[in-house]
Amino acid sequence: MATSSGLQDNPSEATKLRILLVEDNADDAELCTLHLKKANKDIHIDVVSTPDTFASRLHEDAYDVVLSDYALGSWTGLDVLNQLRSERQDIPFILVTGALGEERAVECMRNGVSDYVLKGRLERLPVAIRKALDEKRLRREREHAELSLQESEAKFRALAESLPAATFIQQGTHCCYVNQAAEQITGYSREELEEMTFWQLVHPDSRKSAVGGAPNGGQGGVRYELKILTKENSTRWLDVTLTMFNHDGALASLITAFDITNRKRTEEGFAVAPGTDSLTGLPDYGRLADVFDAESKRSERSLRSCALLLLDLDLSKINAAHGPQAGDEALCRVARILLQCRASDTPARLRAGEFAVVLPDTSAEGAHTMGLRMAEKIERDAKGAALSCRFGTAIFPSDGKNFNDILVMARRRLQRLNTNSHEGELNGDTVPIVPGLTRVM
């Protein structure tokens, strides 16, 4: 079956999003197609209007999403869903319909409809499709994880450590196990999490729904979305599944949680929170200073170094050659690249074209490797004006005792660049620099 992670631009043929639209009104079908093509010109859409042609298409081709009107003359959207189920096709199903009363909408969702979009608000359709595809992916990953739990504990631990989902096993108030993803998402160490319960992480706004949704000792699972507070007191959204099972002869809770913070921000229109850069959505100087302060204290306790990676984008050339709008787009491109770093890292925009990333539990060599990786991604990004980037690093506590000292040292190393040499500094030692990339450690 063709697969896709969403409405991507210029996808390859192998990942092209394929949609089957059930609609008996030609004008509505054309309007829906236009909105989807606007989001992705390479999207493939087939339109059918009868049960026979719908079944024929399902047998002849593979689709990522099925869209359907509710009122289809002699049949309804729920009939389409039932026919899809009878074909044993695991495909997200979204209603695209006119007015749909609250009672009928609830009925549709209970029957397994992924989402519904009113025809008067078709601009929501690309977001609804992305959400449905994300939920399918999460569901499949969760099913895979839960199936593997039936094997040995050793295999479970190996699997859990490789999953992107935070995983907790609790018996009463005792936490038996957490994985690496739980550390990365929450900011707490494994040792700290094992002294807590998952419910201590839940944001006050979500505690009522979390407690209300908890199973009462049965084997069935429950799923909901909630907010947590990380160790740095920042808010993250999680898609949580709670399942009860027997562990070492006693009832225990298996909690798996996927980080859906970015999706939530998309749905909420990218609202700018305090301490956030309004252009890129990254933390600003003040918030990064708070994060570094917390990480430096943790570094002192763990006796592990903490690094600050500083990146400087040559924004003046872009503004001069292409205008300020291209400069803003370049800053957002860099922000998106920096968000691909480890979940435990915190990227921020400090000023103009200057970005920084706090790297917990990272040595000078590790910071250098991360700097190379990020700078190469930035300079090789081909989605707009060509970018030129250099970087420098500083290490806590060897280069300074507070955020200001560390930042000054990173800037000093960055400014110490010798333009006549392809070498940079790594805490006093020289290291080779890739020709064409200007960077200092």
C-alpha cells in the first residue's frame, strides 16, 4: 500500500498521497479536489459515487485516505465506512459533508470515523488528513509495541529502548521501568523518574481528565491526550495509552506516550507562548538561559559536562540579495532544521541570525559533531536562498560557571575564525573543517 506522512510538497511517486473520494455531487468533488491540490499539487485523487465503483477501486488500487460525503442518495457515509471495514482495509476515513448535527457527529465518531470536515471549511481538510495519518502511524507503532510485550522481558526492554514513545511500567506508586524516550521527553533522568509516578508529571489542567480516564483494574486499555510539565517546567502534549497487565504476578500499568506537541501547535494556529521567538517559534534568550541554568545544576549533580552550540547565519547577504522576507524565511528554515536535534536538546533564537542549542550530557567532541551535522544540514538546505553558517561551542563547567560566561566563550570562539584557513578550534586544539563550511568550535 502507498504510504505517506502527510501533505508533503513534491513527494516521490513511492510516497505520493493517494485519496479515494466518495461524492455524488460533481461540483463538490471538484471543489474538494481544488483545496487538496492547493496543499499538494502532486496528490492523486480518485472520485467514485456508487457502492460498486467504490468496491472496485478498493480492489484495484491502494489508498492512504478515504473521504466521503454523508448524504449519498441511497446510501450514507456510514454505509461507506461499513463497506470499507468489510474489505478489511485499515484506511483512515474522514467525512466531508454539509451541516452535520452534534448528535449525528457523535454517532459517526463512535462508529470509527477518524474526523469530519464541513464543506464550508475545506481549508481544514489537509490538517485533518495529516492528523488521521499520524493517528494511524501511532496506532500501528503502539500495536507493534503491545504485541511485543507478550514476549520475554529482555525482548521488551530492548524494544522499548528503541521506540520513540515514552514507556513507563508502574505498580501502585512504584515505577518499575522507564525507557530512554521518557528521559528525553520529560527532561528527567531515569533515576529521577523511577522515584516518581507518571501522574506527577501531568499538568494541572489535564489531571481531571487523566484520573477520570484511568481503568479500574481491568485488562482493557484507555487512550487520551494530555499535557505534562517537563523538568524545565515547559509544557508538552502527549498521546497516552494506559493498559493494565500482570507483571511479576501483580497488576501493573503500562503507559506509552507519544510527543504530539508540534501537532497541537499546528491545530492551535501556532500561538506564541511567553518566552518564545515570534518569528521562528523557538525559545528566546531568557527562556534558553533558564534551561541552561537547570541543565548546569543537573550537570553538577551528575558530573557530566553540558555544552552550548552557537550557530551564526549570514543573514545580511540574504537580505541584501533577496530582501527581508527571504531573510525571515531563512530564519524559519534554520529553526525547522534545529528542531530535528535530540529531544533532550533545546534550540533557541538569540538575536538576528544567531541561534543556540543547549546540549545536555555532551562533551566537547560531541558538541563538535553536532555542530558539524547541523551546519551541514543548514548549508545544504535547498528550499530557498543559499545559506552560509558558522558555529562555535563552549562547555560547562570548563569554559564558564554560568550561562553568560558560556555564551561569551562560544561567541569568542566563533569570532576567532581564520578565513585564510580551513581549520577551526576545539577548546584550544585545531580540527579540520570541511571546505566551503565556515565554523569554529
